[in-house]
Amino acid sequence: MNDFRVVIITGLSGSGKSTALRALEDIGFFCVDNLPVVLLPRFLKIQSDASMGVSRVAMVMDLREKRFLEMYTKIFSRLKGTGYKLEILFLDASDDALLHRFSETRRAHPLSAKGSVMQGIMQEREKLSPLKQMADKVIDTTSYNVHQLKDVVQRYFLPSSITHRMILHVTSFGYRYGVPADADIVLDVRFLPNPYFVDSLKHFDGHHPDVRNYVLASEECKRFLRDLFELMEFLTPLYEKEGKTRLNLALGCTGGKHRSVVMANTFGSYFSEKNYIVTINHRDISKA
């Protein structure tokens, strides 16, 4: 149990809790959203069983769950007393920032059913004040975009031996659906042999071993990967030296289902082995 890490993500509505949860999922945490607090002891008992193979869990808990405010102090204290390494991450933001986010998404604040969104924000802030005082880490997300918040969360929960490295975010995409707007580097892999034109492969995606082997077997692919790895090994230290904390690399093929998926996975595996934080998103894999 001593090595079993439990992170409770909580805080104000609209402060970025879902983004923080995805950030921890990307670095290997088993994640759950909105677990009822009364089920937490039973859930942890099951997950901490060595046979489950889970050593780190993260979950969002907040006042969407009716008994959370009533029960969290007692349950958290009891779990810590029994030896669980339980950490509370509290996300906060300014009233203006929260109001702007609710206005953008047009979502209702959970406490604004009988009043304005601002009234709901103020009421929630008051109710969660004691929990904020309990938190091990408080992050003010007012000035963060999604990528910056993910970086901050991941760097806090990763070992210091890893967090000095730049985060590489790799996206596979299909050109027919447009180039990712946030890409720093875009590479076109449509020159590679296309599994779509092989009857036995066209209905699979780039995760399938036969598709992967087909793409990687070509001489064009071998040369491309060799040169790409050499280029990125040259560039990444220079970006890090300039203070860049995240590099978004996008690899595109026609539909985003075969070649770009293989390339993104291969690139991600290579740099993960070199101790970089790598996240992979296959944007269009289900569209083609």
C-alpha cells in the first residue's frame, strides 16, 4: 500500500478538472471521473490489490456528488490513517475567468439553478474553502490554456528526473479533415505505401500489427524514420534550451487511419524510451 498513489482532483467548476484528469491519464494514472465519495474506500481496496497491476489512481471529486461536502473530511482522514498516500489537488481560478468559461461553453453552473452563474461561483467558492485549506497542491488556472495546465499537472506528479524534459505531443490526422491548428511541426506521410489499397488491410487501422508491419517494412519508411529521429534529436535540446516546455508534432496521411497512426505510435515509442513525456492523440482514426 505504501507505493499506491491516490490523487483526488477537486476544485471550482470550470477550473479545468477534466483537463487535469486527462493529463494524469496520459502519464499512466488509472482515472475515474465523479466517483461518489462513499465508494472511495471500497474502490481503493480493490485497485490496490497487487493482482490489479495498478499503482497510481486519480479521480475527480466535487460537489456534483450530493454527499461529497458532507463526507469528504471523514473519509479522506480515515484513508490517510490507514496508510493510503492520498494527495488532494485543488484547482482554482478567478471569478472573471470562471464566468468567461461558462459563457463560452454555455454550460450551467451546478449551483446556479435559482440564480446567476456568478452567484453559483461565489457560493461554490465558499463551500469549498475548507477543502482548499486541506489541499496538498493548489493550482490557479486563471491564465492557463489547456496545454499549459496539462504541462503544470504532469510536471508536478512526475519524478524530477523526468520533468526537466520537454513534453512531446504527437497527433495523427487526416488531411481531408484539416491540419491541427496547434501543431508546431507538420509532417506529410502520404508518400508512404498506403494500406488502404490492400484488401486485407484497408478495414483495419494503424494499431493493427499487420498494418504496422506493412507500413514499417518499406524502404521509404525506414529512411524517413531514421532521418526524422536524427532531426528531432537535434531539435529537441535546442527547443528545451530556449525554454519551450511542449512541442506539438502532427503527422498526416489522407484519412488519418493508417499511415499517420503507425508513424505517430512509432515516434511516441522511440522518444518515450529516451525518457521524454510523450502523449499521443489519433484525431481522425474513427472518421476514415
